[in-house]
Amino acid sequence: MQSVLRIFSAVALGAWLLVLPGCAMLPATPERQPSTAFTSTDDTALGRELAPELAAHPGRSGILPLIDAEEAFAARAALAKAAERSLDLQYYIWRNDTTGQLLFEAAWDAAERGVRVRILVDDNNTAGLDGTLAVLDAHPRIDVRLFNPFANRGFRLGAFVLDFARLNRRMHNKSFTADNQVTIVGGRNVGDEYYGANSRLGFQDLDVAAVGPVVREVSREFDLYWNSEAAYPASSLLPPPTADDRARLLAQWTQLHQLPETQRYLEAVRQTPLIRDVNEHRVRFEWADARVVSDLPSKVQPDADREATLMFPLLKEAMGEPRRELDLVSPYFVPGQDGTQELAALARSGVKVRVLTNSLAATDVSAVHSGYARYRQTLLEAGAVIYELKPGAAPPPRPAEERLRNPGGSSAASLHAKTFGVDRARIFVGSLNLDPRSVRLNTEMGVVIDSPVLAQRLAEEIDKVVPAYAYEVRLAKPGPHIVWVERDAQRETVYDTEPGAGALRRIWVNFLSLLPIEWLL
């Protein structure tokens, strides 16, 4: 017994020593200077350009889907260049890579022109960026805030273990707003894999650029998060940069532009149809009623009234009860017992329920697949249709507004878009996955658009395009087991196990499915 106690004590001491470096504390009362979006921006270049169309569509918002990865980057770069008064940028991930640094540089250049720049980044993925963020924040026209930050900048694992209840909750929102006139909202973070600059991995994703009344709603959502208790000024957490730090960052940007791969990428961006349309002043929006739905930032606070902070009930109300069709596109799809029963009931009532998510071979989070797989059979038995995206799926080239092609010709592709359609009449585009983490833990946002044109486009993609680039999951006949059907022009191939995934990965997912971790997924 004594030897067992000694072993236990040694293990406990080792664990304590491991997390001890994480015992840093956040500033008790950081100095937060409140600020809000500028409201009088109709006299900016963007405001003047949009005025005639806004006048022709009173009360409606103009929506432009951004499906192509390079066009999604082009839109952000163009807005940063066009901004005259303000840039408000809110992201879950901002990579320290080519596109990440190019957009940091674009924000810096805007500030140099006199634009007020506010950058709000979730702190979960900022490791290695402290130096860059400190230099940006030191610019007199740029403010950087870190949402729900780690107090210990050097040993995040220890901080995460000691403060799990708080740090497990993240800000997953994504928006990019220029002059309170144009905004981009959707599924994309900032990083090469989202914008077609990564030759090894690309995400099939979706944003919308929007103008009109919905932009003011996005700005109000940004202000709510920016001024919340969870948003800490970067200067309260990061050491002040030196003049050498600033010089090094500017030199880094200069060197980045000299790289052949950067030059090739920027030339591809310049050649996108969107940039051509912007230069020729003929961007065509779909005009519709649109509204923002979002969680409250207090959702991440341990003492929050959790139910009062959630956007999911607001989203369901805004989308309405499906009568004929429900199309769900979610890369991480873990419907849970209640969600599964609700979807199954809809399917049994005659509603066509279709789900597109990642296959095991395509997903970048195997644990999420373990949470999803257990609900497939129940949904299929109720009559739902399930598609799982193949790895590296790449539909053929089509007009830019219709493309779901593989970004940048990447050799591996994973679904990352989050969009839902109801009755080919309304559509949601945003950051919300249909999983417990999005619904209960992280904060999310998106826009609900009353547009039969856009909802019909989503439905037609699932009708005509998805079956060729995804496995259809079916119930085998006879027998209760699941099979995966792959189609090509000549035939159908049926798989009895998860296609494209090795045995070890399947074993790992099966093991994860036994653990009580669904609430974390």
C-alpha cells in the first residue's frame, strides 16, 4: 500500500509541476476604451458607390456569395484597400502564413492612410503571433483585442488545464467590415487553407459579402463583442514592442512579396472574375431581406445564464419550420439524441431532409466523426439522405458565383462551409456547425437570408453536383448495416466500410465513440 501511495504521490506531483507554469492571472480590471462603429459613412467612396443600388432596393440587403477561395481573399483585400474610415475584423483563427500576413499588412496600410482598424481575435490560435499583434496594436490607428485570452503566453497547456471551464469556450465568429458599408460573413477564418494558397490542403467553404441594412447589424454584433468583458486589449497582455520589432515586421512583409509563390498567388487573385467585376463597377448582388443571428459574448463567462445567450433558438425561429425540404451543410455534424429525433421526425413527416458533411477520410477532426457516426443509421431509417464529401473532391470549373471547386488545386480537401436551406426559400450562412460545441460552448454568428434564388442554388448544388463528389450513405438491402455508394459516369461502387480511411483510423474513431466526450465535440 505504501508503495502504491508513493507512486500515486509522485504522479500527482509530476502533474502539478507540469501545470504549475500555467498559474498566471489575467489583469483584474484591464483598461478598455469603449468604441463603436462609425454610423455616418455614406460619404465614403464605398458609400457613394453603393448609394444608387441601395436607393433602388430600400430596406433590403445586397448579398454576393463568395464560393471561390481566391475570390474570398480578393474580396477582403479589396475592402481593406477601399476603406476610408474603418475596418472591423473579427476572427476565430488568424494564421501566421502567407494570406494571414498579407491581410495584416492590408490592415496596416489602411491605418497608415488614416483608417481606424479594430482587430478582435479569439486567443485560442494566436500562439506565435504575439510579436505581430503587439506591433499592430502599437500603431496609433490600430487596436487589437484578444477574446477570452490565455494569461500565460508561453505555457498554454498548463493554463488550459487549470482554467478549463473558461478556456474551453471560444469565439468562433467571423466577419470583415469596411466603413460600415460592406461586410463579409461566413465560414472562413484567415489562413492559406481558406483562400486557396495552400497546395496540400484546402477547405470547401462559403462566405457572403453583404451591403445594406444587414451591415449595421453585423457592426452592432462586433461592437457588443469588442466592448465585452471577455475582450482584453492586447496591450494588457503583451509586452510593448520595440522599434526593432516594428522594423522586422515591415521587412518581413517586404520579403513576403518577393517570394515567387506569393507573386503567383497575388496574380491569381488579380485575375479572379470578382476583381474584374469590381474594377468595372458591375458587381451584381442578390437583393433580399437579411438579418444577423448571433450568440451573446457572455456565453463564454462561467456564471452566464446559458440559455439566454444562445443564438440557436433564434436561428430556428428565423429559418421557420420546414414544410417540404431541409438542406444541412455542416463539416462537423453531431446532431445528438434530441437533434437526431427532431430530424428523424421531420423526415418521417414527409420533409425531404438532406445532410452534407465530411467523410472520415476528408474530416480534419476524427473525434467529431466519432460523435456523428452513431446517429447515421437512425437518420437513414427515418428517410433522411446523407452525403459525405470525398477527400480532394473538386467539381468542374463553372462561373465564379457557382463554383465549389477545390481551392488552389489542393491535393486534399475538407468541407468547411456551414449553410442551411429551408423549403428553397431561406438560407443561413455563418460560422455555426450542427454540433454541441457550436450550440452550447462556442459563440457563433451568421446571416439568415430570405432569398429563394440563393436557397434554390444551394438545393440545386445538392441535387446535381454533390452526388458526384460525395459518398451517399445508405442502408444495405437486405441487412441493417450501412454502406457508402460512390458514383461516376459509368457505375456505382459500394463500400462496406468507411471509404478512403485506413483500418487504424477506423479503429481510433470506434474507440473515441466509446468515450463520454460528445458534449465537447
